[in-house]
Amino acid sequence: MATSTNNGTKQYAGGKMLAAINDGIGLVTFNQPEKRNAISIDMWQGLGQIFDEFAEDHDVRVVVMTGAGDRAFVSGADISQFEAHRSNAEASREYDRIAGVGRASLAAFPKPIIARIRGFCLGGGLWIAMHADLRIASRNSTFGIPAARLGVAYGLDGIGRLVDLVGPAHARMILYSARQINALEAERIGLINQAVEVEDLESTVTDLAHTIANNAPLSVWSSKLIIDQLLKDPSARDMDAIRNAMTTCMNSADFREGRTAFMEKRQPRFQGK
């Protein structure tokens, strides 16, 4: 259950997950800085609640995910829970079942997501970042998947996302070696979109989020849907969803507003309708 604070921020997972909305931008904060924002099972559940609510909120046009403090985005799974929840294959399946609800909400979210990364982005944290549409990181950030050092197998979805972003050769290097790479290397291989100076990170992401939020929502969401479908095997693509998205855009008031604004040489005012 979520609770609200005086500044409009909502708390989930006992305050370890935070959500706020401002000017069309939803902000999700992983709030366990004393553990470098390592994600616990209740945080996965809170993440799912937040994205389910943001999906239904028409005022939210784009979402930014970030980590509290300056040490980490998300440093991975909360290792302190492994003995209780992931000590063997059966326990891990139950952990995955519970955490999977949050993962599914993130993976199915229909609106653009930006990961604002500072510091460590490892393991489950990198899984989360890879499920964002865009990843902007400070130059002092560190990336990696330590599965080979923990003796665990990374799932098909996570490895699939990694291969989609960096290709099989770089994916093999990251997974087999379990080494950490810096932001410049992550940018070079396509793991992140952009590496910026620490002091420029927030403004860069905020400017990008506002740019997306001010564009026609139906058009942006349609682009996300189509890109996601293109990443699937052709036999698994939802062609009806693609056609419906395109038809909705062409019949929308926003399409008329875009044409009118262009002719009147003014900025369009899109409503997402």
C-alpha cells in the first residue's frame, strides 16, 4: 500500500520506492541508499505498483527512473535476502514469481522510460535499466552483470535485452567475464545512449523528458509499441496492435492540432487524444 508525503511524493515498499509526478513526467526513485539501492523483493512489488498506476494516469507521458543518493542507480539484488528467498532452485522460483509481477509491469509499460544512472548499475539494476527505452548515465557510472561470480543463471529476458542492445559478442564478454565496465565503454558498445558529466546528468535527462512529454503522446507511444514489436520474432508480432496504434494516431485530435500548429507557425498543444 502506498502512502503520501507532504510534497506529493508517494511511498511504496515501506519508503524504499518513491513516486512523484510533475509536468507530465513520472519520477521513480529506488530509495535504499544505505545499500546502494539494492533491490529487495518488496521493492520489486512496489515498482510494479508504481508502473501500474503510471500506466493508467493520463497525466504521465514519460517516466524517469533514478536511484537515491550519488553512489548507485541500483547495485543489484539485495544479497541479504538470498539465504531466505534464493537459497536453491525452488526458492528462486518463488522469488521470481513474486518479483516477476513488478518485472512484468516494467516490461509492459506502454510509455517511454528513461533511466537516469549515476554510480553502480549492476545485475538486477542493469536489468531494470535495460528495460528502459533510453539510458543516460554520468561518466562515473559502472555497469556489469556479476552472475558468473555468484553462480546464478541470468534469465532469457535479461540476456535477450542485453544481446539486443550490444550484440552477442559484447554480451558474451559481459556475462562470461563478470567484469565491470565504465560509462564510456558502455556508451561505445551501445549499452547506454549517452554518458555525460555528473553535474550535467539531471539537466540532460530533465530536458530530454520534457522534450518527449511535449511531443504528441499517441505518436510517441505508437513508436514504442512498434519498436518493441519489431524486436520480437515475426511470428510473435501483434500486427493488429500496430495497425490500431497507427489508426488511432491518424484519427486523433493531436494529429489535427499538429497540422494546424504547423500552418500557424506555433508550438502545438498536444492532449494525448
